[in-house]
Amino acid sequence: EDAIRNQYEWLIQRCGGPSLYTERKGHPGLLGNHGSFDVTEAGAERWLLHMERAVAETPMPDSSLVAPDKAREVLVDFFRHTAH
């Protein structure tokens, strides 16, 4: 449950929303917060798989700024960069 909340608040903040994660846990630095964990390539790929599935299953609003398919592509690219 904590992991879900952390992920949710981190993503909201990274997408320009309120600083929920920082207010509760401090700076969202990936290495600082995960340095004590043995994050393997397999673990990073597993996280990425979950993020890709979430993006695929989440309805994207059709806006004049970004088409839904482009929004999905941008999110998945961001997650790939974050995972590696």
C-alpha cells in the first residue's frame, strides 16, 4: 500500500501536479531513495512492464494539445528513461 501511494504521489508530482511526494517523503531523488536496494536490471524491467501496462489501460483524454497515442508514447519513453 505504501508503494502504491509513493508511486502515485511521485507520478503526480513529476507530471506537474502538487508536490505530494516531496511534502510527505522529501526530495524524490531516485538514487537517494533507492540506493539501499539492490535494483537489478530484471527489477527495472519488471517495474517498466507494470508502468507500460498501466499506461495502456488508462483512458487518455483527447485534447487539441496532445493526441492520446502521443501522450502514451511520451509517458512510456519517460518511464524507460527512468528505469535505466
